[in-house]
Amino acid sequence: MEAEGWYVDPFARHEARWFSEGTPTDLVRDGRSESHDPPDAGFTGPVETLPEAGDGSGEDLLRADEPTRDASSGDGPFQAFTDSGGSFV
């Protein structure tokens, strides 16, 4: 089976590089930031799997349809959009 997905960047320029059918692509990732960086020509080495983030259960993921905090509380990401009374500005 040929590599498909995120693997350690074999060129050591980024944390991870996307492989398609065993071939490194120009899609790279550093943390949560994705960008493009053309791979070096002639890659023939083995791919190295990325260390797992989390336990793989999905418990650390957030769902878009489940609010995680009350927007009217005045804290967190909503603070810049509310006045001192918690009303949206």
C-alpha cells in the first residue's frame, strides 16, 4: 500500500507533508497552518508516520453545532464583540 495522507516531511522543512499514492505533494503543514512548498525531486526514501495527537477517540474534537461557551458571558472569543453588559455591539 502506498502512502496516502500526512507524514513527517522527509525534506525536514516542515512538520508534515501530504503524500498521494506514495508521492510527496506540495501541501505542507506546520502546527495548524497549511501552505504549499514544492518537494525536492527524486524522493525515494521511506515515509515516517506522524506521532498521534490525542488518543484517536475524537473526544478532543469540537463540533460546529455544539456551543462550548455562552457568548453572553463576556469572556473568550466573543469579548471583543460585546459591550460591558454582554450585549452584542
